[in-house]
Amino acid sequence: MKIAIPLAAGRLCQHFGHCESFALIEVDPQTKRILGREDVAAPAHQPGLLPPWLAEWGVSVVIAGGMGGRARDLFVARDIQVVVGAPAQEPEQIVNDWLAGTLAVERNACDH
């Protein structure tokens, strides 16, 4: 399983579509362990681009601080699970908390 975390300055970026890069974190859902991480530069912002782009990277889950409704719908249409309201923490901490079922999510930081 591969999880994408949008980044700014090495931490989760609260505004998904305007991040600097993505941490792509490979996990074993059975053992709930991180297997590896690859950081990739985000493409230039363009509405509707990120769902197919991240799908090409093999992403099955996106964890974000905020994401607009249209973007969420586009991810779901590609069978990519979306988690919003995550805190601006280090990607590994977010993924470990999510795997453990302890990720504290708040309101969606994006309302468009």
C-alpha cells in the first residue's frame, strides 16, 4: 500500500493543491509498518491533475490537512481513499498514527 502526504518544509501541507512535494510512503497494512519513503516534487498546480498523477505513482491513500470537495471526488473515482484534517506533522508520524488508528483529524482545512 502506498500513502501520499503533501509536504511544505518537510511537514504536512495544509493546502493540498499548493504543496511543494509529496512523501510517498510504502506500508505493509498487515504488519502496520513503514517499508520505505520516496519524496517527489509536486507538479505545477492545475485543477484535476493530482488524482491521476498520484494514481500513476500507485497511491491508494492520501492523507491531507485540507482538500476541496471536487478533488476528493476525483480521488474517490480512482479508488483512492482520502483522509482530511490531519495535523501538520512529519509524514512518518502521520502514517504511523493512521496505521495504529490514532490519527487525530480535525476539520477540513480547505472549503472549496
